[in-house]
Amino acid sequence: NKQISLASRPKGMPDASTFQFDSVELPALKSGDILIQPTYFSVDPYMRGRMNAGKSYIPAFEVGQPLAGGAVAKVIESQADGFAAGDVVTGSLPWATQSVVSAGALKKIDTNLAPASYYLGILGMPGLTAYFGLLDICKPKAGETVVVSGAAGAVGILVGQIAKIQRCRVVGIAGSDDKIAMLTESFGFDAVVNYKTSSDLKKSIADACPDGVDVYFDNVGGDVSDAVIANLNFHARISLCGQIALYNTTETPVGPRIQPMLLTRSVLMQGFTIGNYSKRFSEGIQQLATWLQEGKLHYTETTVNGFDALPEALLGLFSGQNTGKMIVQV
Ligand code: NDP
């Protein structure tokens, strides 16, 4: 049985030396245990944060221990009530080709409702993040302009579409012309700005948002966010979801860059982690599933094949290799 562990804590961008492939024996099943075989792994930007030592909202990975993340698996053998061989389950699972886990770590999923991998995206953590982060924090109103950074990613592509369902003008920010064409042609975005090729991002955003920006869903932080914030309207709302532009920096740039803008324009900015909404997850999933069935939400994935490709797929998030949700199929 193969597993991938954290070999060393990266400084800056992780590379091959961050990961270690091991062969391990599986323990015998005790009462309450389940032997699972993952079929899809999710790779997510927050995993980079877990490679750092120190306290955060989620425990750090330990050096020498397997990495772990959202996954879909099939049950091979069960010593637990309520689970049987052949069930399809999801949970936060070790990066291993098979694992013995306790039943409490797993939830059964219904693959008649949606393909199994969707439970790692639109019907999972990224979907809930888009839903609550936009609607609960920003409360967008019809006719308002919503800007989302990381627009072609797992969360961003849903944020834009949910904002369209609220009848907003939606402007995305993304890093390639292919992504821009897809968002405007297939996902209903009104305009998308390429942050990599724009020579004056503040102006490009102003051009795409003739009425200013009422809502900013921030997936990336850094210079992109500085440029959006310069275009905010009075009483704008910012949902601080992610700061991927800063996850691999060795020094975080700080300074009084945006505060004056927030103050003079009475802007509300709120950070969140999706765990804040755990009591409302079923409400979110139900609404997302309904919109998906009604054809109001479209979904797309980038699928990388093979267990050994997990590290490469994770690192690919930081260079924009994915369109929609990045998934590893094993
Ligand atoms: P994505 O699917 O959006 O993948 C990451 C994307 O970010 C890439 O495809 C790339 O697209 C873009 N990107 C990478 N590096 C940079 C950079 N330096 N500057 C600007 N853009 C960059 O990931 P998710 O949708 O899963 O996550 C999006 C954000 O939301 C992340 O910051 C993540 O940490 C956060 N998040 C927060 C949660 C919470 O509870 N608060 C829960 C889930 C996610 P491009 O080609 O456009 O550059």
C-alpha cells in the first residue's frame, strides 16, 4: 500500500523534496473500522497552509506523516454498523492507495444525485464556500456589481454564477485568455479581466465595472485585491475567502494600503472559514443541488490521473493549471 507523506516543511513554493512516497502495511480492522480505497482526491489551496508549523484553524501536517485531504472512496471491507462493502463515501482521508479509518470519519454519498467527484466540489467544501461566503457575508442585491478573483477556479466559478442568479453584474478576474473565454461564453460572466496581461489592473477593473464595485469576493489577495479595492463603491462588502497569492511568499507584504479606502467608503470586510457554517451545510448543499439540477449552475473539473500525480496536481493550483475544480482520479 502506497502513501505520500510530508518529507519536510517547504519554505516558499513546495517542490519534489516536500513529498515522500512510502510503502506501508495496513493494520488489521478492529470493530468500528472500515477499509477504504480512494477513487478521487481533492487538492485544495488550504493544504499549503497545513504544511507550515504552528497553530491555525486546522492542525498542521506532521513531517513524516501522510498528507490528507478531501476524497471520495469505496468501502472494501467494513467492521462498522451502517457501512458495507461497495458503499461510496467521502471524508478527509490520508493520501494513501488504501486506508483503515474509523466510521466516524466517513459520510455516505448518493452517486445517483450527482457524479461522485462533485462531492469534492460543487456539492462539497468549495460549493459551500461560494454559497455562504457570497450570500451570507456580501448579501448581493439585484443590479449590483460583483467582482470575484480566482474566477475560473473551484470556488470562483460558482461565486460568479450564484451572483448571476441574484441578478447582479458579474466581473471575474483570472489568469488566462482561455479561462476568460470560458467564463464569458459558458458561465454567464459579464466581463473578465486577465490580471496577468493587464498593464493597469486598477483601470482594467474600472473599465469592466462602469458603476463601480459593490461586492468583492476575494480568493487571491495581494496586488489583485489592491486593484479591486481601489474601485469599491460606498457601502461595498468584501468577503475575504482566500489569499492564494500569499500562500507561498516567504514575507507577507504589509502596510496601510487599503485601510483609508475602506474607511472613507464605509466598506464592510469579513473573513471566514467554511467551518463557521457547519450547522447550515445541509441547507447549502440542498440549494446548490437544486440549482445544479435546474441547470442554473454549471460545473467543470480539471482531472489529473494517477495517485502519484497528487503532489503535482496540488502544486498546479499555484500556477493556474486548473479550470474549475482540480481533481485527482486514482
Ligand atoms: P482554485 O480552484 O481557484 O485554484 C487556485 C487558482 O488560483 C488557480 O487556478 C489560479 O488561477 C489562481 N492563482 C494561483 N496563484 C495565484 C496568484 N499568485 N495570484 C492570483 N491568482 C492565483 O482554488 P479554490 O477555488 O479551491 O480556492 C480559491 C481560494 O479560496 C483559495 O485562496 C482558497 O484558499 C480559498 N478557500 C477558502 C475557504 C474558506 O473556508 N475560507 C474554503 C475553500 C477555499 P489563475 O489562472 O486565474 O491564476
